[in-house]
Amino acid sequence: MLRKGGQEGTRGEEVTAVLRPRSTTAFRPWRWAVGGHRQTLLGYWTRRWLGWPLAAEDVVLEPERDVRLLLRAAWQGGPRAERPALLVVHGLGGSDSSPYVLATGRLAWTRGWHVVRANLRGAGDSEGLCPRLYNAGLDSDFIAIVDALAVTCPRIAAVGFSLGGSLALLALGRNGSRVSPALRGVAAVCPPLDLAACAGALDRAGNRMYQRYFMKKLRRSYRRRQRLRSDLYVAGLERGLTTVRDFDEVITARYGGFRHADDYYARSSAGPWLAGIRRPAFVLAAADDPLVPADSVTRWPLSTSVRREILATGGHVGFVAPTAAPGFFWAAERVILETEAWT
């Protein structure tokens, strides 16, 4: 069932007027911007200012009991079926207002797409609607979102970032027959195709700042959910957890129906399912991604429907370079050009 809400929108034209990157389809970062950590951190700093300058309709999807998903849809004028819809899915700790989501959505809008920014269970402003925890194996939520959009839009493409990209690929590979034919294809940017390998990468000494960043968000998120649903969540489980693997062992596995973290990683990783994908899929990654080891992306056999592009640099959802996309987010332009060929 869909429930429609109010309008959302902010203005940022004064910043946009100052920042006008040129359009290019080749990834040519500035010489000083090369490197995994540098690209990752630049991606964060160059996009922090981004907002959503267009009106957006809040749509609440209820795929099952006690689960609500908040979508923010910006519709082009005219009959909706005449335009393709781009579904944008955030990563771990993100939401519809994540800068990489905003940059991609804004560029897609200028190219004529309807833009639907999804919040996974309890993410962003949907926390009050649904205190449930999302995880990388809940591809049923992705399928439900596509089904709901297909009622209005017969041509849909999805772009997922990090965990959101892995979730979309998992849906196509594991449950492709259940995904509406309206979904023409999926593009995934820096997806953690091997969740165990990526959890291990976070434990490296050079990645401690990312580990601390994610754990701060995860612990806070769990405490908020526990306050909202003390009947559902045990108080204090987050205390003393210092790594994402610890969180997945103690909390994600417990509330996601997994035996332990390794069971969660094995059952929810998208990599083993890539060979079974029968619709167009595009995987964009960087060899110097500090969070997603390159061999965890390249080791999987692909079906003929899947293309994989690994760049020498780009970091984790960084890809900072001259481009038509806001925030110098070159990957946004790259995946939109790819998806336009499908719709």
C-alpha cells in the first residue's frame, strides 16, 4: 500500500551558481586528487553542501506488517508513464539526503528522469515511521519498492551505492523472477559484494577513521530505535561494540534472523549471485577503495548481462573529478549514462 505525504524541498542555488563543473564522460581526476583515501574524503567534503532544490512528494510504502519505507519522489511534469524513473538507494548509515544520492538525483532530474530517493528501513526521516533495522540481505524491501513504482512508471532503472548497490544486485541475482519487469537494470557503485571481506577491510589500521565513523552512527541509531521500541530491542546491546563485525555479530544477526555475523555475511553477499543475473547490471568500483577490496569485486563470475568497470582510483563512492554532476561526483554521470541505454 502507498501513502502519500507532503512536499519536501530546499534551496541551494547560490552555491550551485558558484560551482559549475564541466561535463565529461572519462574519469580524469586532478593530479592532487588521486588516491583511495583522498578520493573518499574529498567525496565527502566536496558534496556536504548539497541539498534538494526541487519539490518532492513523500510516499510511504508498507510492504509488510510493522515495516514502512519512506520514498521521496520528484516527478517530472506530464503523464508519469511517459518518463523513466530512477530509483536511488543509499548505503550503510545513509539516507535519501546523503550527498551522493542528492548529486545523482539532481543530475538525473536535469536529464528528464523522475527521481525516487529511497530510505531503507528506519533510515533518515523514516526512523519514526519504522524502527526496524535494515541489513544487506533484505532484498524483499527493494523488490517491494520496485513493485510500487511499476504501478505508475513502466520504465525504471536503479542506482545503488555501497550497501544499496549490493542489495539491488542481490535482488536481481537471487530473486530476479520476483522483480517487476519494469526494472530495466541496476547500476551499483562500490558495492560490498563480499560482506566478510569488507568487514575485514574496516579492521585495517589505516581504516580506523571509517570504522569509528560507521560505529558512531550505528550505536546512535540502535539507541534511538531502542528508545522507540523498548519492547523490541534490548537496552545496552550496543555498549562496548567497536567494529562493524561486532555490531553485526551482536545486533544485526540477532534481529535479522541470522545465527551470527558469518552467517549474515554468507547469506547476504551479492557476489555469488552475479552469475545468475539476467537483466542489465553495471558494477563500478575503484581498485584503491579502502573499504571494498578490489579482489572482493573481481573474483566473482559474471553473467553476460553484467558489466564490471574497475578504475585505478576513485576511493569509496568518491570519484571526484570534473563532471556535469553536482559536487564533482563523476560516478553519477557515468551510471546515468549507462542506465539511459536501458530505458
